[in-house]
Amino acid sequence: MNICVLGSGPAALTSALLLKNAGYYVEVFGAPRQVFAVEGMSTRTLNGLINAGFKGAGNFVGARHRRVSVWQGKYVEANGEFVIQRRNFDRHYAKFLRSIGVPIHEIDVNEVALPDGGWGVRFKGNSAPVGIACRRFDFLVDARGSGAPKSLNNLMTGPLGLSITCPFNNGAPIDGQYTYVEPFKDGWAWAVHHSDGSGSIQIIVDCENIKDGIKDVGVFFKQSLSQLGVTLDRIGCDYVLDSSVSYRGFCPTLRGGIVTQNSIRVGDSCYSGDPMSGHGMFEAVSGAFAALPVINTLLFRPDQNRSAIQFYSDRAKRIFVSRMKKGAEIYASEARWNDRPFWRKRSFFTSKLFVEDSLPQPGFFREPVVENGYIVERYVARSNTHPRGVRFIGGVDLYKLAKLIKVMKPGYSMDSIASELSLPTPSVGAAYQWLIANDFLRSH
Ligand SMILES: Cc1cc2nc3c(=O)[nH]c(=O)nc-3n(C[C@H](O)[C@H](O)[C@H](O)COP(=O)(O)OP(=O)(O)OC[C@H]3O[C@@H](n4cnc5c(N)ncnc54)[C@H](O)[C@@H]3O)c2cc1C
């Protein structure tokens, strides 16, 4: 089976790495990132990259920056984050993939089509490398980021935002290295301060703020900067801004049509959140992990297609909705400017997708789950307090245990149930207690 991966960010590269390690033939078609961007990476994201097999990821990201936040006006210095320049990071990741034999074509994809028995990729201009243009692929992974063309209508979109970034230098080295998060009346800022005194400042505002068009972005950036307190104190008054201001628009979006029997979207092309969450790269990497069993199932167990598609679609919706709800809570917690459009839009953001289905009572439901690298349907215990469903407690399959308890005669000991399940008695006892405590064994 040969798989074509579009894009060259963390979603494309992690997908390609996992697919290659799973034994697929993979080729990547991705134009390198254009816009300058510095981003924060969590330890979880780094662990995901390492688990995917990206050797040297830890050395590349280096030591964490300490994170200072002045949300709600409260100064908090806490756990750090790794800081990466995205163009360098993506390039380094792509280099690693090449070193293990994944072909990567640095090329702008114009369109993909499924004319006869496989995906064909067409390129912008006359840039197709010899022998590539007529290649056919069995499966397509679209990880072209938030600019990927739509497959179907979006299912949900959040408020449009704009990020404006400018590097600075004040020439004065500092002890350690920091990031600063600071809200102000029309948005918030995230600054990176390296130990050599250089860094970058990013401000996030609503697109509505840029009334006079994008040509005034530089002026607007400086006006916003003057509203910051702690960040400027920490950076020091002698800082000099670089002449290059870069900007990128964004809109949290849950895409429609994210998976079909022979294609899947991963990363921002599947769903993208608000930069406030700081989870974008994590979602790209974890999305690649979630896509692998789905792809295995679609390619090798076509009778399970429906479950695989449901699994991936439900997952995307669940994560996107929970991130949007959490984001609204965080924005609402900064109540100093909730009369301002930026804060009002984000604090009171809601959607009909926020309404969760309510279950009349706890019960067992057949749901698609991951098992041995494929998507299969199994019974899980679901209730309003456990809406995602729980399958195992301490290695004990709750459905099997509940079924056994039902057919067992009163007076049977936990030992006999454990021996039926070939599991240790304390584990079975703990799972039994969990079923009782969560109201899954009402009739017993
Ligand atoms: C302002 C802002 C700040 C952010 N800050 C953070 C942060 O601090 N931490 C964090 O984890 N996340 C952050 N994010 C989110 C993060 O950037 C994304 O979630 C993440 O990069 C998604 O990875 P991806 O691989 O899906 O897409 P991308 O990283 O966008 O990669 C898509 C790739 O596809 C390529 N491509 C696009 N179109 C084509 C085409 N037609 N042909 C070929 N190639 C193409 C692009 O050049 C690009 O390299 C931020 C996002 C924004 C907007």
C-alpha cells in the first residue's frame, strides 16, 4: 500500500513517520512554511514526537523557557515551555525523515484527484519533479494546515483573530530564558525572551481591530505594545524592534468531511484551535497517532469502515468542542475588559455543538475503540459523568465483568469471578467497586 502525505508541518511529518514505521510506503509533498513564527511546545508534545520515533527531537528543542503569566493581573511564574522557531523546526524534522528514507518533495500541491484507481497529485506551475506527476497512491493524508481546501462545509468556526509578531533585541543578557503572557484591553501578548537579550513579541487581536487594512499592522503592533506592563519591564527599555513584522490570521475551525474510505485529514486541516490553548502542535502530533489505526482499518478491514470513520469524526468533534469550551472559560476568567469586543466575543462564545447528549442512565454502549492497531467495536461503560465511555479499570474489561456478575449466583466470591476472568482478585474487586460507585450495577 502506498500513501501520499500532503503538507510539511508536524501533522504531515508525524503521520509520515508513523506510517513508515508501520510498514507503509509513504511519500510527502509539502511546501516549506512561509511565515516566520515562534511557538511554544509542551513536554507532552515533545514526548509525542519522541514516541513517534523522531530521534534528536529533545536535543533540537533544547532547554525549557520559564513561563511568566499576568493573567487577571496576577503575576505567576510556572512550569516552562520549549520555544521553537517553526521554520527551523519543520526543516529539521523533514531532514530527519529524509535520513530514514522517506521521500519528501518540497512542492506546492495544486489539487489532488481520484480519477482511476488511486490518488493523483497535481502541482502549482510547472514544478512537478520528473516521474511524480503520474504517480498513483492508495491513500491520501491531507495535512496542509488551516489553508487546506475544504472537503465539506465547516462544522464550527470561532472568532477570527490576527497574530502580529516582531523580533526584538536589547543586547542585555539575562539570567535564564522566559516567556511572558500578558493580556491587555484589546487582546493578549506572548513574548519570548532568550538569555542573550533577544526574543520576539507576538500580539493576538481581533481582526476587527485592523480597521485600516493590513498595511497598518506595524503601527497597530506598536500601539498594542505600549499597553503592556510586565512584559516591557522584563524586556527592558532599551529593546530595539526588528524592521520585519510578520502576521497570520487564524480562525478556530472544525472541518467537515475529515475522513473517507481512502483519505484522512490530520492536524490543522482537520481542526484548529485558538492560539491561547497552546495545543496546536500537540493536536497535530496526537492526531497523527489517532489516524494510524483508522488508516489500518480503512485499508485492511473495509467491513469496519463505518466504525473507523465514526471513531475519527467523533474524536475530532469531542476534542475541538472541549478546547473551545475551555478557551471560552479562560477568556472569561480575565474579566477586566469584558466590555471590549475582543474579550466579549471570546468569553461568551458558544455553539449548538456545545450541547452534550444527556443519557437517561448509566449503561453499556457498543462504541468504536482502538485495539491492536485497528478500530473495532466494543462495549464501554458510559454515563453523564463518563461521557466518553470507560472500557477497562485496572486492566479489567468492565463489560465482561458486569456480564459475569449478572449470570453469577448470589454468594459467588470475588475470587471465583477473578478466576473466571483469569485476573488478580484485587484488580477485579477494584473494578467491581468502580461499577457500583458509578451506578452501573443497579440491579445487583
Ligand atoms: C498565531 C498562532 C500562534 C500559535 N502558537 C502556537 C503555540 O505556541 N504552540 C502550539 O503548539 N501551536 C501553536 N499554534 C498552532 C500551530 O501552529 C498549529 O496547530 C500546527 O502548526 C498545526 O500543524 P499542521 O502540521 O497541521 O499544520 P502547519 O504547521 O500549518 O503545516 C502545514 C504545512 O503544509 C504546507 N502546505 C500548505 N499548503 C500546501 C500546498 N498546497 N502544497 C504543499 N504544501 C502545503 C505549509 O507550507 C505548511 O508547511 C499557533 C497558531 C497560530 C495561528
